[in-house]
Amino acid sequence: MLRTFSIFLLLGISMSAQTVNPITAPNIYKDSELVNYPKFGTKDYIRTIFRRETPKFEMQGPVKLQDYVSGSKLDLSLKAYLELVLNNSTDIQIQRMVLEIPKNAITRSYSIFDPQFVGRFNSTRTKTVTTDALAGASTLSSLSQPLTLNWQQTAPTGTQYSINYGASKNSTNNSFATLNPAYGSNLNLSFNQPLIRGRDLQVLRAPILLAKSRLRGSEFAFQDQIQQLLTNAENAYWDVIGARENLKVQEQALALADTSLKRAQRELELGALPALEIYQPQAVYARAEILVTQARYRLAQTEDALRRQMGIDLDPELRKLPITLSESVLPPTDNKPFDKEALVSDAIRVRPDLLNQRQQLDIDDINLHVASDGMRPDFSLFGNYSSQGRGGPTLRRQTIFNPDGTSSPITSVLPGGFPDAFDQMFGFGFPIIGGGIQLRLPIKDRNSSANYADAVVTKRLDQLRIRALEQNVRLDVLNAVNQVENSRASVDLAKIAADLAQKRVEADQKRYELGTITLFFLLDSQNALTQAQSDLVTQSVQYRRNLLNLYRRTGTLLTERGITTN
């Protein structure tokens, strides 16, 4: 009966180890799952422990690019382009993978509650030359084979408990041994419960709380990095737009220069133009050709950068396709004034870098709580219970010594073995019960005092950093608003200048045909028109950049572009 009870008890202990629910960290991305540690005794557990394989990593190519191939070109709106960037940008994929590390840290933090099992068996043979008649042999030989099994764990309440089981077998050639071989079995249960220091569950779970808080901070940092990467990607889009429009302006200027040169050459042939006057239209035409060539190579350079942002450079076929961007270069005509204070308020509320810095205060509070607990007295309750048993074949003799001094012969042997020791142990007839309290009072704990002082200073520093960052955020938003408003005004003025330059060219063309001005003035007005059109393109693209910068500074870029990180 006792043997059956003991078997069920050990099975219950092992089953409790198997039914512990794995702790997993919350996931942000559906395509990323944490690898849970397999349950004890399962096939996955055996495979993980003894047959762990090196993971294989496969680099996938760009996706969704074929959705935007139209004929023999890649047709992209800004929305489509950003979608491709989010799906294929290597830099964004890196940031996503970096976020997995603080997720794994949450799983690691729960290891304070992981049980530990240690089993140990050893066998020792000893031979000793005796110098005492009571040693029982001239050469004493003994064999010791102890087995120890230990299970220890920290409960969620802070209680530390351990279960220790020991079994042993000892055999000897000692003629005076009563049990040979002698079997021993013992079971020990012990616990330690903090009552003051370490009793607070928040202190006990501090590693878990810190890991979760750091994950939230990492999520804010991830959002900030995504906004920065998307800002770079969208700037690359407007770089191509600006280079494309500038190429059109330079090609138009080349066409005007070509028309003027042909007219001048015809006039030279007819004798209406002095020979020395032909050099100026030739020089203007040569200069226009240089600018067109530079603009064409500049466009190719910006398109290569754009392909890199989308990951299309990884596809040897699609990267050869020309790119067509459908966004207009001219900005919208909305001149609604900005509510600067509202924008500043929104930025202070939602900017990821500021939220990340505020999250540090949560970490400071946890560290401060832990440091405060470390200054308290260490007062704990402990106890233990042990049960033991002995067994083995019993050797009976008439007496210990014969009259001649030799050992008495064995008269009978009572059979026995390890089950006797096991039954005695679970019969609880030979218990050892103990317990008590322990107080460790820090008379002067400079280490804990310094840790607490550091925690206080760290929190004050973080509060000052938050205030400084809020001031910088306000300045960033105000500067970004001023830049957007400046760009609005600059675009309006550039439109007027381009319109006036066009009218001047038309007027000078008529005056040149009437002979009231020379070719020099006509070429000068054409150059002025090219410069005005180029300025209009530059200011229009700069407006897009400044508006993008405003979204970035207010922390609303993802919202404005309809992007979520969930």
C-alpha cells in the first residue's frame, strides 16, 4: 500500500512538471511567431534536446511587383510605391526582425519560475588496509552507489521549494556488518518564504515587467524608425519626379536653343546676321545639350535609388523595366492656414520617440520599487521535512566475537532489499521535521542605499530628458510649419515668375522678328524662361518634401499615408 502511494506521488510530481503552460510574448506581426519550449516528455522535447537541427534561412525575393507592371513598364502611384517599399525594403525587414529580440526577452524573463531537475548517480569502490581488529577484515573493501534526484522551483508567490530524493546502496566485506548490502532511501521537502524583502509580487515579477515595458519602448522605436525609412523612401520618389520634370525643362530649353540656332544660321546664310554673332546661339545650344545630358543621368541615378527602396533591384528581369510615376509635380492648391498649437499638441501626444522616452519612466518606477525593496530587512520563514528508511539482507550472528577473538559466524539471513527502505521512507516512521525564521538586518547597507539613490537620480534625469524632448518637438513642428508655408509662397511666386518669363519670350520673339531687338536679348529671355520653369519644379518638389517633413515631425506620417504597424 505504501509502495503504491509513493508511486502515485512521484507520478503526480512528474505530471505537474508536464502540465506547466508555456509563456509566450505578445506578437505584433502575424508572420512572426515565437518558438515555444516543448513540453517535457513529448517528441518535440526529445528532438529539441538531442536532435536540434541548424535552422535554414531562405531569402525571399520581392513581392507584388508584377501587380504594377503595365505593358513593358512599371506604373506607380505614391500609394503603390509605398506599399512596395513596406513589403520589399530590406531596411524595414531588418527593423521588423530587430523587434523580435525584446519579444524573446519576455519569454526569457519568465525563466525565474522555470523548474530545475538534477539527477546524479555515482559508484565508488574503496579498498583500505585496516589497523584495527574491529574493522571486520584485514583489507576492508566497500562499494558505495548513491543516487540523488532534486527538483526545485520558485512559485509565483515567491516561495522557493525543493523536493530531494536520495537512494543508496552500500556493500562491504566487513564481517561485522548487519545489513550487507545496505539500502537507504530518503525524501526531503523544504521551502523558504520571504516575509519582508522579496515578498512584494511586483518585485518578484520585476524582470517580467521590465521586459514587457522594454518591448513597448521597442515598438515605439520601431514606429519611429519606420517613419524615418518611409520619409527617405518618399523623398526618393520625389527625387525621381523632380529629376524627370527637370529633364523636360532642359529638353524644352534645348528645343528653343535649336530653333534659335537654326534661325541664326539661316540669317547668316542670307547675310542678315554678322558672322561673329553666330557664336552666341551655338554656345547656348552646346550649353543646353550639356544640361540635358546631366539631367538625363541625374534621372537614371534617382531611378536606381528608387528601385533599391522597392527591392526591385533584386529581380534581374523587373529591374530593367522603365518606371513611370503618376504623381503630379505641382502641389495641391490648398492654402488653409495651419493651427500650430494643435499640431504641437498632437506631436507631443503621438510622436513615437517621445512615447519611447516616456516609457522609460515606467522602467524607472520598476527599478525604483526594486531598489526600495532591497533596503528592507531580509526576514524569511523556512521549513523542511525528511523521511528515511533502511533495508537489505539482515545477517544474524550468535554473538559478535568468538572466544578466540574471531568474528562470530552467521547463523541466519533474513531476506530484504531496497523495497524495505522505500516502504520505511513512506511509512514516515523516522521523520525529521524542522523549521524556523531568519532575520538578516542590514545595519549599514551602503550598496542598497547607493542603488536606491541611482534609481531616484535616473528617474529625475529621464523626466528632464522628456521635458527637453518636448521642447525640441515643439521647435521641430514650428520650423516644419514655417517651411511648408514658405514653400507655398515660393510655389505661388514661382508660378507667376514662370508665366511672366513665358510672356517675355513671346514678346521678345515678336520684337526680334520686327528687328527691334538683337538675338542676344531673345536668347537671354529664353534662358530666363528655362530658369523660371526649373525654379517652379524645384519649389514644387520642395513643397512636397517640407509637407512630408511636417508629417514626420508631428508623428502622423503613418496615419496620413494609411499605414499601420499591426
